Amino acid sequence: MTFIDPGILQFFRSGGWGVTTVDSAGETGYNPSIALDSNGYPRIAYNDWNLGDLRYASWDGNQWTLETVVADGVVGGTPSLFIDSAGTPHISYYDYDKGDLWYAKKADSGWAFELVDSSGNVGLWSSLKVDSSGKVHIAYEDITLPNSQGGMNLKYAARGPNGGWWSENVDTQGDVGQFASLALDSQGKVHIAYMSYAGSARFFKSNYSPADMRGLLGGRINRIPFPGLFFPSYGLKYARQVCTGGCTSWTWAVETVDTTGWSGFYASLAIDSSGTVHISHQDALGQDLRYATKPSGGSWSKFAVDSAGDVGEYVSMALDPQGNPRIVYYDVTGDTHTATCSEPLPPPEADCHYHRKMKYAKRSGSSWSFSVIWSSITYGDTYWHTSMIVDKDGIPHSAFTDGEKGDLRYTRWSIAPRLSWTGEPNLISDGVDPDQGNPFVQFRFRVKYSDSDGDPALAGYPRLHVRRGTATAVSEISGSPFAMSAYAVSGATASYETGLWLAAGEDYSYYFEAYDRWGVRATGAPTVSRLGPTVADVAMPSEENEIFAYPNPARGDKITFRLTLAQLAPQIDLKIFDVSGALVRSITSDHIAKFSAPVYEYAWDLRDEQGSPVASGMYVYFIHARDQATGKDLKKVKKFAILK
């Protein structure tokens, strides 16, 4: 299914961000994790919050296929998806009911499941990768222990290519492991970024059950209740495997990266081909988007990427083919406008008319550029969890939770499609033929759609907008925008047309509108309003002289039937009978000449259907004209004579 609201799409340069709805059944789309297959098609693992299921969505180039991976209780928490080189999806996920970490792998016969860790309450914020040998690596959080025994821990689990899971603690110093993000370097070594917590109060109570955790994770978890009563300290931490050779045994090197404000929220880690570490995260106290980087063998550089307002929630980062970080995050600065809220008002604890943006940051060299993917004014929390990946062509793809609607959405940057003139006769430099006419003329509107990255037009587009009035006071005519039909298709390039009958006495202008299948708006000359066509009035015929035949009687070798019709676009049938009622000749509309609206003529050569001359005598002709524009019918029966 596809969602598009052109009013909120943001476009820049030769492309733009498109947003589509992947799954809107119930309250779904939580904690999405996105990956790409070998074709560059997105795959998304996510949690159905209403049913508690683990769900999986895959795009085949034309449509989304949705499936439930597991529905055994309240499962599928904070999933992590990876697609290996063979195209096989691997998912780690948390079982809220049992407090266990699970692993799912899809084969030809269906999904196979393995229990990874059940030693306590384990498996939140899992992050999964598969190396080139087929070994599976998972970082995750253990929230089993009470405060007195160390609280939350960061754990690591691995599975060899032939099976068998084992796990170990990576960091047990304080409350650690939330927002675990795992990456592998070019040598297959494991790196993990995560948040640590220390202070006079805990972020999560030690005695929360798995069911309690499900409730906590459904909200904005970085907002601490009654902050004046707490003195917490948060930090971004980083752990890496230290080993040599085949890395059959190792130790963990753990270091604190950033303690600015409440750093480490939504930590997102990536390693480039040179071994440089990149981590994006949020300082929830300063409400800033932050970034830390460390070259192999070097030291950390850390700074705020965006500090304008309340920014940086739900960070997700990926590297482009050149190793530049790309970051998706939220700007929830906004203002509340309770006085303008419509009835019924939202509950007192909800924000009303809160302006929110999904933003995108890209680093090139030492500079950052920013764009807005989506912006809206809404009630309460609009966007939640995000997940981003960049394909081999440098195109970013992101999945996110629409928190207001409870939908899973997908967004990607796409090259903008183009609309152009078709270049056909009379359509070289505009999109309408003829440029001048009258109410009896059908005006033909045509436009060509093309897309350099092969995306077809969004269903229902292109559309034709026709407006009346002057440049300072225009309004769409009835029925506008009009659907168009494709008449020439070659891949993602197609020509479209529609025909209209327009009333006289108006000033008209027109333009075309289109989007690609991701919702990115088309550019080009046809998208700009143009004047025309000119429609002149024509006097309608009187009833007395609508239809006649001449000469009557016919004495030579032909008789002409002349029709003057008060119809905009008649489909005409002419039938000739002898006085006994036998059909002599049938003439269809395509053989009846149109002189100038509303006059039509047909010259009969006095021969029957077999081409034989007819005899002298009395004959009857029957006219049936149906107006294609209005559906109005006209039927007439008249006599004429032939004298030879």
C-alpha cells in the first residue's frame, strides 16, 4: 500500500524524499530494523505492538510483502535484521513474556528459530551482524541483576557457521548496554557502542518484569519522570575485541567516549573500510545530536552535529560508499498551541499541535549538510524508532514508526522524475491540442513521464489540473485534477493523455502533476502553469434545420446527409432502409466527415452493403447521435427519394 501527502514532502535539487506506508494494520511498526538485499531492495523486521508479533516486510521492486515471523505471545522486541551475501535474512529479537533472546533465520522451508540466551532477563536492544564465514554476532542488554549486584550489563553472543550459541559479559561496570549497536571491521572483529548510566536513581527499576519493560519501551524512554528528583549521569561507551590471528580468543577493550550532558542515547555505530569508527548519538540533556569518530590507532574527536532546538532523538546512522556518515533523527523543538486545539481536546499529558521534523544529516569532509525528510503538526508523539541504511549508489533508505498512526513507514531519497512535452505534431512546446477551439471540440492534453532511476509513476498519476480565471483569481474547474491514461509505455517512460470538452467564455490555464512510486514530485516545464486553450462560443442550431438530405429526391449518383447537432462530441450512426424495412446501408461515425462544429456530412454513393447500385424509390434514413461528453441521445427518422 502507498501513502502520499504532497503537502508535507520536502524536495531539494534534482531529487527528494518519498514516504510510503508499509504496514498499517493495527498498532504496528515498532523498533524497525532495515537491511537491503543484493538487488538493493529493502527488507524490514519490526514489532507489531498490538498483537506482540515479530513481523517482516520485503519489497520485490513493485510491492511490499508482509509476513508474521513469530506470534507466540508478546515477542519481537527491539529486533535487529541482517541480510547475508546469499540473501538470507537473520533476525535477533527479545521475548517480552519470558525475558529471552531469540534468533530467527529464513530458509526455503520457512523460518527456523533458536534460543540464544535465557539466563535471566536478557535480549533488549539486540544488534546482529553476520560475517563472511557465516558466524553470527549479537550484542544485547542484560537487565537481570538488581542495583546491589551491578544492574544492567552489556553482553555478546556468537554462533558458529555450524550452530551452537555461547555468550559472555562485555561490560558490567554500572548500568550499561542500552542502545547496543554492533559493527564488524574489515578483519571481522567486533565493535560495540552503547549507553552507560550511573547516578542516584536508576533509569529502569531492577525489578521490572518483561511485561513492565514492554510498557516502558512504548514511550519516549529518554524523558525521565520528575527530573528534579534525580541526578543521573549518562555516557557513550565503546567496546572492541582485542585479538590476533584467527581471533579464537580475545579480551574486550572498553572506553568511555563522551560524557557531555546525557550522552549515549540511541547510539548508532559504523566502521569504514579504513577502520575508522563512527558513532552518532543524542545528548538528551542538551537535546543535541552528537557524533564521535576515531581513526584506527588514533584518538576520539567528538562534537555536536545539530544543536538548534530539541534535536537528536531516535538516531540511526549509516555510511555511504565513500565512508561519509549519514544520520536520520528527529527535531521535536516545536511549540504547543493548546488554544487552537480542536475538540475534543487530547488528554492533559499529550502535546497538542506539536511541530515535528524528521531530519537528515550528511557529512562531506569536515562539513555537514541538512535536509528535512518529513514535517508535520500533530497531536502527541508523531515519530518514534528509526533505522537507516545506505545502498551501493549512495541512496539512503530508512524505516520508521509513525507513532501517531501506529504504522510502519519507509522513506528513501529518489531522483525526481520529469514531465516533458510529448513532441508530437501540435504538441512540440505545449501539452494541449488544439490551442483554440469551441465547445464542440475535444481538447487533447498529453504529457510524457520519465524517471532516470527507473521508478514508474505513482498510481493515479500523472494528473491534469485545469483552472479558470485570471492569474490573480483562479479556481479548478469541476472534475480537476483529471486522471490520465497511458498510451505509450517503455519501462519507466510513458506518455499519458486525457480529452476534455471546455465551456466557452472562460480564461483557462493548465499544468500537470506527477510523483514517482516513492512519492517524489516530478519536475519539468509541464509542472508550471500555462495559459490556454482559448475556447470560442458557437451558436447552437435550431431544431428545424438539424438534419436533412440533399438533393432530395436524388437524381445523380449520390445524396448528401447533413447533420447540424447540438452535441459536444457525438458518436453518430447512420442507417438507410428501403420501404419494406430491409437494411440497405450502415455507416459508422468514423466515415462521417466533420466540417466545423457542429456540422457533419456524409455523401452516399447510392450503393448497398454489397456495392450494388440501388433502385429508384422511397427510402428511410435513421440517425442515432450520442454525445460522449454528456451522454445525451438524439434519434431521428426521415424519408428521401431516389429517381434515376
